[in-house]
Amino acid sequence: MSAAIEGAVTDRPAIGRGYYPALVAASTAMWAIILGPVLSTIPTQVNTLAPTNKVYALALVTGVAGAIGIITNPLIGHLSDITRTRFGRRIPWLIAGTAVILPVCVMIGESQSIGELALWWALLQVGANMLLAPTSATIADVVPEGRRGMASACTGIAAAVAPVLGTGVQSSVSSPASVYMILGILIAVTQTLFIVTLRGDRTQPQARIRQRRKLRDIAAHNSDFWLVCLHRILFGLGQNMALAYLSYYLQDVIHYADRHPGQSTDDGVLILTAVYAPCVVVAAVVSGGMTDRTRRFKWNLVSATLVFAIGAVLGAVTGSWIGVLTLAVLTGIGYGAYTSASTALAVHLLPDDNRRASDLSLINVADLSSIALGPIIAAVGIAISGYSAVFIASGLLVIVSGIIVTAIKASR
């Protein structure tokens, strides 16, 4: 990573052991708001509001929110980098994001139309992005380089546990309104704990005149960093294409409720995420530890893409519940290994210490782009060739993302 330019504060504050569990908790609640409802609550609401056009209506709701996230995340990242307060650069944005999310959680559960649902879901993503950009930046701000693989594993664990949390809440309460209220409360509690662990971070931006970014600053990023962005877009597209319509796949292809009397499709989604999550956790911890010890990012990432791709393609050839469970295991292992190594690699390649949130927001944009576009591309694929073609395309995209990693020169 390049040396900081004049005027920046580069000394990292001492962090206690509480930072890592607080990062997991805060990231889990944050991703539960971003990912959890997409797997279960949003499809349920869409199915109620537009039962005859549910696939395209779901693509509209998630696509609008994703587009909003793509726009707001780099903006918030840049503003976070130049924020100057006695609480440092990140804490004010974490507080503001929580303040945006809480009232929206009250409104979205009562949506009466697809347009209203899309509006509130988009606003909820704005609040989530006010948390996402600063949270990602804290890994570069306060975590020593030799521990960033494990810190990245924490965020990977969070992304795995979040869907379980979201679908678990969905299965245990009676209405979407209650789901959002519970998730909003969890955001407030976990962000408070996370902010407490960051109280020693008082880094300030350099002089404002030197902090201004222009288009040539963006173009100056080294090619390796852009390859990481492309790798994450393709992997994320593959992942979201494979998982975005999991609820409808269980309903329309596996016929889960018919095969399991007394259970609903939501119960099937919860079981799959409960299988998927521990696989992600174990793989993320193992991959993060190996990355910290060996600094070999490429081997971990290529292996991860192969495992995930095998799991995704399995969805194209299986029509059984056991086959879908196997898919959950393989994609979970692949995603866990991918997320810890990929995030650590992105932090390792940051081109400027003074623009950590701004630069990492480009990584976030890659992820959010895939979240927005994945369901749309999958919807078209389902309409043309069915679910099998979507799973095959998912596997191919993930494999290509692994090939791209091999072209990165500044890491092993």
C-alpha cells in the first residue's frame, strides 16, 4: 500500500479485543438490513402486492435500491474521508446512518404498493450505506496489516449470519412490519457497541485543499485495484444470481411446501441459510487466518471461486432437496473463503491512505452493483431459459472472476 501523502494522520489507534466481536455484530445487523429482507421479507411483500408479476416486481424493487446504493456509497465514502469532528471521521456517519434507518424501518413494513415498497427500501439502503462505507474504512484505519485477513473474515462471517438472522426473524414473527422493527433495533444496539470500540480513533483528514478529488485521481488507481473491483463485481453477480430467487426456486421447482407438509417455503429458506451460514463462518476464519500467515491471496481466491462455481452449477442439475442442501454447503464454503481473502486483498492494494473510505467505497459499489444487477439478470434468464440457465451462468461468472485474480501483479 502506498505511503500516505503529507498532512495525513497515519498512526493507527490502539484497538482492544472488543473491536472484532463488535465488528461482527455491527456488520451482521447492517447486512441483515441489506440482505436479509431480500431473501425472504421483500419477496413475501412483493408476492402479496403483485402475485401475478412477482419476478419482475422483485427485480424492480431491488434494482432501484441497488442503483441508489451505487450512487450514495462513494459519495458517503468521500464525505467520511473529509469529515472533521472531535469524534473523528467515521463515528458521526455511523450515528447518522442509524438515525436514518430507524424511522424507515417503521414505515416500510406497512407498504401498500410496489412503488411505496421500492421507495422505502431505497431509503433504507441509503441509511445502510451510511454505515457500510465508514465501517469498511475502519479495517484500514485501525487494524494492523497482519490482522486484516481476520478482520475481513469478521465481515464475511457477518454477511453469512445476516441472512440467517433476517430469515429467522421473518419466520418467528407475524408480519413484515415486525421484521423491520426488530432489525432496526438490532442496528441501534450493535452500532452503539461498535462506536464504543472506536472511541480511540480520532484521526482527522488532511487539509481540505489537498483532500479534493478529481477525475484524474480516480484514474490514477493502479490496475491491480481495478482488477479487484472487476473480480468482485463478477463474483457478486454470480452469487446474487444463484441466491436472489432461492425462495421462488424452492416454491416453483423444488415444491418445498408440498414435499414437507406443515412447513412453508420460508421455512425451507431458513434451513438453507442455517446450513449456508456455518459453512461461510468456518471457511472465512480458515481463509482469513491463512491469508494473514501466508499473504497468498490468489490461491485462496481461485480455490474459493472453484468451490462456489461447483455448488452453483449443481443447482442446474438437481431437482431434489438434498441437492439444494449440497448447493448451500458448497456455495457457503466458497463464499466464506472468498470474502475474507478478497476484502483483505482490497485493503492491501489501497492506493492512498488518505482516501480509505472513498477507495473502499469503490469495492462497495462493486458489491452493490452485483446486488442490484444480479436479480435483474436472473429474472431475464428465468423468463428465457428457466432456473437451470441462471445457475450455469452464475457458475461461469464466478469462474471468470477467479481467472481475473490471477492477473493481479502486486500480490501472491
